[in-house]
Amino acid sequence: MEYQTIRYGEPFQIRRRLGNLFKDIVRIKGVEYERGKGFIVRDYYALTNLNKILIRMGLILTPMVKCVICDKNIECEKCSFTDVCLKDVTTCLCDECLYSDDVVEKYLSTSRGYFEDFRRSI
Ligand SMILES: [Zn+2]
């Protein structure tokens, strides 16, 4: 089995000859294809459905999510919570931030930022 890491919302190429399966893939809700760029997967549910097709060709796509505090990329499969996590997220906390002493303050100040953005937008 081959694993390929992707990021939600960013185009990537599928390293397989898709043939007729291409039509099935772009029919999945949350999966798009942009000519010249590649496939875009919007969320974990779309990725799960896409993997149901790709697994038959020996390929599994694994998501890379961003740390909500420091913006670093996190590989879900390498995370210590991978077996218990639903992976239905596009942001997470990296180990470095998670185990830092002031993680709660950092997290709150980040979420406060989101909250203020949200309030400004309504
Ligand atoms: Zn982090």
C-alpha cells in the first residue's frame, strides 16, 4: 500500500492511472478537479469516500492539517492520537504547542482572534 499526504483545499496529483474512475471521483461531494492543477479535497468526509476508490488501486491519501496556534503542518498518521481521533478536522494542535506550558493561553488568544474575525464578518 502506498500512502500520499495531501492538504485540504490544496490541489494535488493522484499518482495512479484513473481511467473511468475519474468520473466517480469528481462526483464525490467535496472533491473537485481543476484542469492543470489537480484534485482538491475539501474535508475528511470527502477524503474518506475518495479513499474507498483509491484503496483498490493500492493508494491511501492521508491528510496534513495545520496547527491552529503556530501554523505548522501536522501529519495525522504520525500523531500520537491517530487511533482515537475522528480526523474530521482541518486544524489541530502540533505536539510542540500541545505540550507547551502556556498552551491554554496561546489557544485562547488564537480562538479569540477567530471570534473577533467572526464578529466583524456579521
Ligand atoms: Zn503548533
